[in-house]
Amino acid sequence: MARVARTKLSSAGTVGKASAVRYRMSGIYQTLRDRICTLYYPPGTVLGATALAEEFQVSRTPIRQNLQKLEYEGLVETRNGVGTIVSGGDLREYRDTYAFQLRLSEMLGDFCSPAHAPKALERMQRLAVGAKTLQHQQASLQAFWQILHELHSVINGLITNGEVRQTHDRCYLQASRLRLNIVAILWDEEVKYLNWELEECCSALRARDMRALGLVQRNYISFSLARIARFIS
């Protein structure tokens, strides 16, 4: 009996250690992703595996694994003789991503479940309250990003199709950096649009109208495209 107990304890300890490793890996990924999306690491920044391993106090292996995941997301790229760099210097590529995201949003109503609308509405209403405070503070990309990212998380969590959810997530991560570039220049205007978007998302969720929710997203992506076109031209 004692031997069995030790085996169970050892197994539990192994599972606990594995969970801790996964949690730490996820934390590294999220930190690097947030730094890229909030422009703390602007396009062209070289991400050295050795320096990052020292910062996060891990070996180079988990850093490389996280950089590979970021590359799959389109946030970094590998260049011979240089290493891993933050991607995204071409405004026209961003515009293409936004254009695809716009079409994808038009279809969200076909892939979102109204069953989770009440919980999503609770989260969205809290975000709407937080967004209003942005109107009375100095420009903060980090504060804007946190609300924008949670808004995306709420909608992405309603998508029941795994492939659509993953594609929706990738498009958002790639396009959000350009929006934050615009936020840094047009803070008051962007905060106003964010507040309007949240209010309309809340209205769609109250009605459990997933098609309307997708169209709200589509409309505000279209507004962003128009602003991007102004900068490109």
C-alpha cells in the first residue's frame, strides 16, 4: 500500500510540475506577444534568445519554442544572418490583413453561439466602464491595449469553430499593432471609436444577436481601414 501511495504522490508531483511549466511557457508567450502588440518591441527589433532566456530565467529551448509560436502568429520572422526580428513594417500588408479581417467579421454570426451571450455581456459591460475612464486620462497604449485585447477575447470566445477562432485570433494580433500606431497619434478619436464599439457590442449581446455582433466588428474594422488609408496615402 505504501508503495502505491508513493507512486500516486510522485505522479501528482509530476503533473503539478508539468502544469507549472505550461503556465510559465504561457506567461513568456503572453509577455512577448504583449510587448510586440503594444509596440514596446517595434517592428525590426531583434529578439535574442540568449538575452530573453536570461531575463525569464529559463533555458534557450522554451524561448525558441515561444518565438516559433510568435512566428506562426505572424508577429516575428527569422532572417538569415540576423536572427528573429519583430515583423510588420509594411503598412500595405497591415491593410490587407484588415481587409481579410473585415470579411471574416461578416461571417462571425454563422460561427458564434448565443448560449454564452449573457456571460460575454457581463465582461463587455465591465470593459465599457473601463473604456470611459480612458477619456479622462493621458494617452496610454498599454491601457488601450488591455481593453482592446479583452474585447477581442470576449468575441473570440464566442466562436465555436476552432479554425475560424484561430484565424480570427491571428488576424487580430497582426492588425492590432497598426491600430495602436494610430492610437498614439489620434488618441481622442480612437478612444471615442472604442467606446462606441463597446456600446454597440453590448446592445448586440443583450439581444443575443450574433450576426449583429459580427456586423459591429465589421463596421469598426471598416472605420479603421479608412483611417489607415489616410496614413498610407
